[in-house]
Amino acid sequence: MTALEEKVTPFAAPKGIPEYYPPESAGFAHVRATLEAAADRAGYGLLELPVFEDTALYARGVGESTDVVSKEMYTFADRGDRSVTLRPEGTAGVVRAVIEHGLDRHGLPVKLRYSGPFFRYERPQAGRYRQLQQVGVEAIGVDDPALDAEVIAIADEGFRALGLTGYRLEITSLGDAECRPEYGRLLREFLAGLPLDEPTRARAQLNPLRVLDDKRPEVREFLTGAPLLIDHLSAASAEHHAAVKQHLDDLGVPYVENPRMVRGLDYYTKTTFEFVHDGLGAQSGIGGGGRYDGLMATLGGQPLSGVGFGLGVDRTLLACRAEGVAPWSEARCEVFGVPLGDAAKRRLVVLAAQLRRAGVRVDLAYGGRGLKGAMKAADRSGARLALVLGERDLDAGTIGVKDLATGEQQSVPLDAVVDTVVAALA
């Protein structure tokens, strides 16, 4: 066997990265578009973020004590020996962009939305990926409980628009600069009396709230009697939290209080929330977020507050599958052209272009297939109509329009087929 004849081992996608391809990718696209549309209707403008940023942005903005920064980031030196990191989350990048481009100087709040892939080096499992897809929003510059409620309601509207019902909204408050220091002292005192391992003790000294986020059963058992921040809120934080809940009640967005919730990022203050779907097993969170009153100043901007969310497109799609919800079509096209002969193909190529300009999704049978093979391709495409054109049809100036669901076919004048098809699909 020569070197040219040796079998080449095919490549595979990196471990822990989901790929979406037809027909299943139709569901992914629909979920993402539905979540984006809910934000678009509320006036959130599109921000296209860089896929990688200066590593220090995340170390400072997200928090060096977090698992995201200490264990999960894809960090590398570029050719200029600069340390850069594939984005693990969106908020720090959005705040950086607001500061860099002066978006906070042209009316507040600044309302932005974004979507795309984010990267975390995690142990791959169902719903936990190393490349995760998110849709997010950020509203920066106004500390208003009504704005917190709007952000939460946008996420809820997106999930409802997909037909999801098996999720719940959990909320709490992580307090403010007035009450957090005293609560931190109380929590450190409590943690000091527990038989924790040394790495966990070190985390408790750096940021005791991080310990509350520990998922190990033995640690969670130790934390049963831990003081709760919700019981030690400042008057301002308590008033803010009550107002957010009142707005959610007014909007008809149901929620449950979860006083033990701790998000995995250090910048959260006051309102904190998560959407949970019990049909997903261990990885039950389909989205979450909260308020981050000190982040912008930490990153060198004005001392402006902000609130936002990140919704997991991958997990939301899994939730749809768990509930048997599929409000999308997997059809690649609406019309499939079946040419019988070269002259018919030339005519159908032009006709397909005319239909596409009219807003119709059209595909053709290429490669000189016979009628039987072309009709099988039409069925596989998911199209509603097939356009069958042969030499005799050309001579007569007509084309066959076949309903692929009923099998009924009618002969239509070629010069009227575009209007006929558009009307049939309406």
C-alpha cells in the first residue's frame, strides 16, 4: 500500500463541544432567535463582543476567587506575548465596551443584548459544555427595581414563547456595600468552626460567599445552619428587594425565594436570580443573572449600577426536548424544484431565484437525478410543495405544482407560478 492509499483518520470535534447540524440545528436556531427577540422587543440594542479579551478583564471583573477564573478559563499568550482569554461570560466584556466607547454618556440606562459562544474548561456532561451558547442582556446606569423586574420578565417571556412550563424562577438578594461586610464577618466566624479542608478555608477567607456555592454533599451538610444574607440586609437592600418582588407580582411572573442562592461570579449585588428546570438533572439552571452595582467602577468606569442575565441556549434546547416542546420546523425549505432535463433545470434555477426574492425558501434537485430520486430528495427536504418541470411542460408553458402532504398536483402557467406558490404558502 502506498502512502497515498493509506487510510486517513478523520478528525472529530473537540471533547465537550456540542455541534448543531440539520435537521436538529433548526431547534437551536429557533431557541436562540426566540430569546433574542424577547430582548429586542424591550429595546436592547445588539452588541457584538470579541471572542477573546485581555485576561486581566476577567480576573478583575469576575473575581480571582471564582472557579471560572481560577479553574475554568481558556487562557493563552498570543504572538505578541499578551495574555488573552476566550470569553467565559459576557457581562465583563459588555461593561468594558460601554466604558471604552462612552455609551454611558448618551442617556441611561444603556440597554444592550448579545449572543454567541462562551468557553469554560469544565468536565463535560449532559448540559455542561466547554463551549456553551448564551443570549444575554445588560441594562447599565440606573438603579431601579423596575429595571431588575424588566430584565427578569424578558427572560421569562422568552421561555414562555418557546412553550416551556416546567421551570421556576428563584430569586434572592445579595445585599449591598452597607450590609455585606458585617455579614461576611458573621459567615467567616461560622465557617471557622467547621471541619473544612485547607483549600476551602482559603476560599472562605478570600470570599466566604464562595463556600456557600460548594456543591459537595458533605460541605452542604456543614452549611445547614449558616447565617443567611437575606436576614441581614440593609434597609436600602431590603426595600429594593421588596420592590422587585412587587413588580414581578404586577407583571404576573411567578417566583420562589431561595435565600441560599449564590451565583458563581463575584460581581453580583442586591437582586440575584436563576431559572431552574428540573427536567435536566444535575445541570438544571437554564439561565440567571442579577445586579452588579460595583463592577463598572472596578473596571475603570463611572460608578454606575447594572443588571443583566445570561440564558443558556444549549440547556434551554434540552429543556424543550425534556418537555416534548418543538415550536419550530425542521424543514430546510418550503419549495423543492424537480427538473427533468437540462432545459428544465435552467428554467427552474431562474424560477428558484424569483421565489427566493419573494421570500420563499427554495432548493433544487442537482446532479441530474431522475424523477424518483428527485422526489425522494423533495420529501427529505421537508418542503410543502414540489415544482416538477419537464420538456413537455416547457413546451406547454406550464409547471406541475405538487402538494407533498396530499400528493395532489396541479398544472400552473409558468408566468403565474410565483404568485400561485406565494399564495399557497400564505
